[in-house]
Amino acid sequence: MAAARKGIECSTWRTRSKLTSELQLHICGSLFTLDKELLATKSSKIAKLIQRNPNNADLSNLLRDIPADRESMEIVRRFCHGIGANLTPENIVRISCVAKYLGMTDDHCPDNLLTKALTFFECRVIPSWNNSVRALKNAENILDHASELGLVDYCAKSIISKAMEDPRLLGESIKINIPISDGEDSNEENVYKPNARRKLFDIEWKSEDLSLLGLRLYAPLINAMIQRKIPQENIAANICQYAKTWLFSDEEKVDETSRREILEALVQLLPHERYMVTCTFLFNMLRYAKFLDASSDCINGLELRIGKQLDQASVKDMMLILSQGYAKDENYDTECVRRILKNFYMHYTGRDPTGLGLVAELIDEFLIEISANIDLKMEIFVAFADMSVAASEGILSHRTSDGVYRAVDIYLDKHRHLTESEKEEICRVLNCNRLSGGACEHAAQNERLPVRFVVQALYVAQLKLREAIVPRIVGGGGSENSNSGFVKREEEEEGERMEIERMESKVKELERECNVMRREIERGGGCCNCGSGFSNYNNVVKKNKNGKMSMWKEMKRKFGCGISMYDDCHCHVKKKKKVHPR
């Protein structure tokens, strides 16, 4: 008790008597009782109210706007009774505002509460990052009173100055494996390259995070830091933490309208430079922007940022924007993906095509991932397949279309009720000339595909086989006529010659049968849109009059299509069952 009273005048202690008047205030929905006369000795405001209203016993109506809660008023009461004030960073702003409101200054009474509170604020709060953040957090509900006293500005300036001295206080900068090629301009301003000298060391003490603050305080604070040129990677890291606290948390701290306001504000605060934050974070933000019905500027800003670093995205990232999160049916936004791809190609400046290859592979994997969805409509699948093809063709001529073919095969397997014309519409995105040899072999025996596409695959596979064999024949002949100085055993030479002759014979046999098949199809009068030069297939898939195996099955047998190279697709040739629409 003696320690608590240290520095307090003993004469200020007064024992309450039955004749002492009371002052009742409505604080946080309940009554709080104070000794009116005792409070008047410390408060100039109460003293003046008593003087102006000598006959008015109830002054509570004149104090309705007092910026106090029960804790702060309890400290005021204890201070008036000579008991030491228990000041902390959490209550110092409110105590200061209450003392200012009641006029508890040294002009009215020496060594008054306001002086003690401001001294504590100056000595214990401003020098400390943690205490400044805590004090600012507790100023939110009385922001106008705290701003009038200058406490908000003091806290903000303290936090900003400390962040300028040590950006680590804002959080660990995001570490991203940035694809930087030798040919890329190292002076490009729009590409963030982490500086090894900025690597954060371990902080022994736990720093308070700015995510404690509400948006009304947080946004101006971050804006001020951006103006002061605090490293953007640290600011971006702090924005990510804020989003995780207020947007991505399972605990909904604010209503939907406030969340939308927070999201739109964070997007404006995010740096525009690439690789400041991860693609996963940006896709998450875009997902919530769609769900919260954010403004078009907000959504466009996120799509632009994603497009700039799409080469760092994963299939899981892409899947985040497909669903609203709560609806059972996934909402596939083809235009959103198209805009993101457009932003990527518009801002891709590197000479190394590695990034282009990564994006092409990403779109292929994304198409494969969604193709198994039984609810995916055909036109949506075709739209994404067209994007996948466009991502590979032209710029990356060496890439095959195997990824698109695999997605088509999976989609046809999951949607067996499709008609033949619908299957042909889906397969129009495929180009057999861009399929690998293994994919061509698989397509040649895939009963899920429309027949005219399988015929095309057979023809292309035959051409690929011919192209692979002819150089070996020519090379073999040249080596036999050359005098290179090395000698082969007669057994090896004879074995190679026999293998070459066998393969050449098979190619010629396939050529003859393909020519016969082509003439039969052309006599049907149809037209194929697949680019193979074939027309109709009606005369190819039926048995002849003698009931023997049709030319179609004989062609597959001679081509060696009995074994699939795509075992995981389970596409072995078998009798096709009739499948009815669901």
C-alpha cells in the first residue's frame, strides 16, 4: 500500500461520509458511482459544473460524451482517493483522453493525472515499438479525442521511424525463386531481385504486428511508410500478414462489407513490382475479391499482378479462382483466365523462353485437372483447351500437344454420353502433327475418340515412323560404303541390315494401306476439319461382305496398336458399350 501511494499527497485522501454527494455516470451500459466533491478537487470540469449548477444534484446528463470505460474510470476514482494510477500501454491513451476531458491538469491541481499520463506516454510508450502499437490499437474507439491530444500522430511517427531504422519489424520479406536469365536486363526496374544483405536475422523478442490495427489506422500508416521509401518487400510482407489476419482467417472478425473494404484497400497498398508476394497469395486475394463482389478496379489490379508473375504459379493456385468457396458447383471464369494470360504475354520481356514454357505447362496441367469434373460443360472445356493450345503454339514450336490430348481423353472418359459430333467438336483442338509418337499410338487405339480423328492419328503415326526410319536407312548405307577405319563384326552388320529391311518393308506396307484407306474415304464425299486430308469414314469402320476383319482393324493390327503406352489411362481396345446420357 505504501508503494502504491508513493509520490501522492496524503492530504488528497478523504474518507467518504454519508453526507458526501455522489455522481453517477452511465459507462458501457451500466452505472458508475463517483464522489462528486472529491472528483472536483482533481477535475476543473466537475468543479465548474458544480459551481454553475448548485441545485442540480445529477450531472450525468452533462457528461454523456465522456471518452471512458469502466477500467479508466476506476483508475480515475482510485487516483482521486490517493491510490496510485496503474498505467499501461493498453490504457494510457484512454486515461489521457479522460484526464483531458475532465480537466485534470496541473493548473487545477499540482501533479495531476494528465501530467502523469503524458509523462508515462512519453517515457514508456514512444521509445518502444511494441508499446506504440498497443497504444495505437487502443486508440481506435476514441480516435477523435486521441487525435486532438496528438497521441495518434506521436504513435504513428514512432512506428514509422522505427520501421525506417529496422524494416524487419514489418515482417520477413517474401522469398521467391525468381527466374532471371542471362539475357534479361539486370537493370529492369519492374523486377524485384532480393538483396542478400537485407536478409533478416532472428529477432530474440516478439514484435507486435501491425495487423492488430483496424483499417482506419493501418492504411494511413502503410501509406506513410511507402512515402518514406521503406523497402517495399517488407511492406508487402506486412500486407500479406494483415490479409491473413482479417481476410483469410477462419474467424470472421468483421462483416462482409468491412472485409470488402479491407481487401480493396490492401490491393491499393500492394506494390506493383513483380515477385513481391507469392502467386498463392494473389490468387487467394482474387478469390475473395470475386466472392465479396469487389470493385472492377480491385479485380483488374489483382489479375494484372498475377499475370506479371504467372510463371511462378502452380495448378493449386489456378484452382483457387474457379470456385466461390461456398457453392457446390464450381464457377469456371474463362475470361478471367484469358485476361491473366494476356497480362502475362504483354509484360513478359525476358529473352529466355523458360517462363513461356512454364506457363504453357501450367495451362496444360490446369486443363488436365479440370477435365475430370463431371459438371464441366463442353464449351467451357473447349475454351480452356484453346488457351492451352495457344500457350504452346507459335512461341514454343518444339512443345507437343500431349497435355491437351491427355485432357481430352480424360474429359471423354468422364463424359461418355457425348454424341459423335460433340466429340469431334472437342477434338478439333487437337493437332495430330504436334503429338508425340507415344500419344499418336495411344490415339490410334483409343475408342473414345471419334473415328475420323483416329484415322488421322494413324496416318500421322505412319508418317512419323517413316521419318524416323529413312534417316537410319540412308545412314546405314552411307556407313557401309565409307572407309572410316573401324571394322564391325559380320554378325552385327547382318543384324542391322535385316532390321532396316524389315522396318522399310513395314513402312511401305503401311503406306499402301493408308493410300487405299484414303481413296475409300474420299469416295465417301465428306470433309474432315482435322487437317489430315481425310474426308469420310463411313466405309472404313464396317466389315466386308465376307465377314472378315475390316480394313480399320487390320490397320491397327499391322501398326502394332495392341499395347498402349498410356497404361494409366486404361484405354485398351475392347467392345464399346452403349452409354446413355445422364
